[in-house]
Amino acid sequence: MAGFFERLKEGLARTRETFSEQLNVIFDRGLAIDDHFWEELEETLILADFGGPATLEIIEQLQDSAQRLALADGRAVLERMAETIAAQFTPADPDPLEIKPVCLLFVGVNGSGKTTTVGKLAKDGVERGRRVLLGSADTFRAAAIEQLDVWARRAGVPVVKRERGADPASVSYEVIERAESAAADLILVDTAGRLHTSDDLMRELAKVAKVTRKRAGEWKPGALPVRTVLVIDATTGQNGLQQAKEFNRALKLDGVVITKLDGTAKGGIAVAISHELGLPVLRIGIGESIDDLRPFNALDFASALVGREG
């Protein structure tokens, strides 16, 4: 894990550099813990895309710590920053990817990294001894089907697919049937990317989720659990938060995967999404290789964000 923490620090370098620059500006003006200090710290968190609600909660908790522990100066406040940020994340209890068996529907806008995420999780699942089955319910983009085929071959797992233009709900229905006959315990379904602002497309996606749950025996004893996971591109910043709100409203999400954290200076969006929507961050992507998609650890993430050793 130490090796991954170093990669995590490297992946969050752009966010940490921006964050550190703002903090240095505050400290250059003095270390006194006064109203001006708190205002500037609040602005720093907002600029890093922590979002209003999470920022206010972090500031309130730090102010309480400063008073209760009689912290000497601003640097003493900073020493408590990582733990305070980590506390804003909603924990995964349990992690949907650890449930056996489970069917996971991956949703998100175009280009968020859904298909790659599904492929990486498939390979990881096989390496951990899971019986994996993939479903290609993105029937609109031929490249998505081909891309998932490539990942299926890499992982050595079967993939259920239909011809381009087929009803995606029919794919998810067949996936459950195949999963039952093959005794698969990790079923990963890739859905078509869609704009969160399109009511028609969101209704279609809700239909896919409904059909999947119904075929999985949603209300029956011993039913196959179906969980819906949103894949978010961190570089979209606050737009990613809006995406999460709309997908959650339409589908009642069970968690998020945040990709491309290595490409943004606003990694605080992970805090905003988890805190405001009460959704656990299940995995984070900090690079292109399969080893760069890892389970999320709130304290490691917060420590890497503020530049503290894990």
C-alpha cells in the first residue's frame, strides 16, 4: 500500500500544488488564527472544488478543534486538516464491489471512463478469484462493445452483448440469465453514456435499472443484489457534482467511481460529491494502468491532498 500511496500523492499533485499555493499565501500573511485566516481557508477549499456544504463543515470542525485544543497557530490547524477532510466522506458499508454475488450497473456521461473502469474491475475481480461476467448494455456506440471485448479477453471472462441499436434493457435481462446459469458472482454491466440533462435518456436508463432488478428478483428472498455506480471524470469539477445529483435523483445511486484525478487541480470534487449526496467513493483512478484504479481510503486521499505523509 505504501507504493500506491506514493502514486496517489503523485496523481493528486496538481490539486495539492494549487491547494498548497493558496495555503502558503495565507501563512505568508501571518499565522494568527483570526477571522481573516478562516475566511481565506474557506476560499481555498472552495477553489479546490470542495463545494459549499463540505467546506462549511470542515471550517466548523477545525474552528471547534482550534478552540477546544487551544491550537497555537495556523500551522497547527493545518496538522488537523487531513483527518477533518477524511471525516466528510460517506463510508461504503458494505462496499458493493465486495458483495457476493452482486450485479453492478455502471452509469455516467460520455467520456467519464465507464468502459475502462468496468474492464479494470473485471481483471481485478478475476485476480481475486471472483467469477466475473460482463454485460455490454452500451448498444449505441460500436467502439464501446469492441473496447469491452478487448477487456474481456484480457481478463479471460465472457461478455454478453447484442447488435448495435438493440434495447439495452434486453442486454441486462440476458446478463442476469447468463449469470445464473454460469454461477457468476461479480456481474459488471456497462451502460451507454448519456447527458444528465436529457430527461428521455435518463428515463431509458431508469428502465434498464428497473428491468435488471426485476429479473434479478428484487423483492424475492435470496435475490441477486443490484447496485448502481456512477463513474465521474474528476476534471469536470463542479459539473461532475451536478451530474451526480441528476443521476442520483433518477437512479438512487449506491456509490461513485472517480476517474482522472491525476488530470485535475480540483480533486476536492470527490469530497463534495460524497459529502453532499451521502454517496461512498468506491474506487479512484489516478492513471491509465490497471493498478491505478484502487479502493478508496478517505484518510490516505486526504493526506495526499494536503501533502501529509500517509
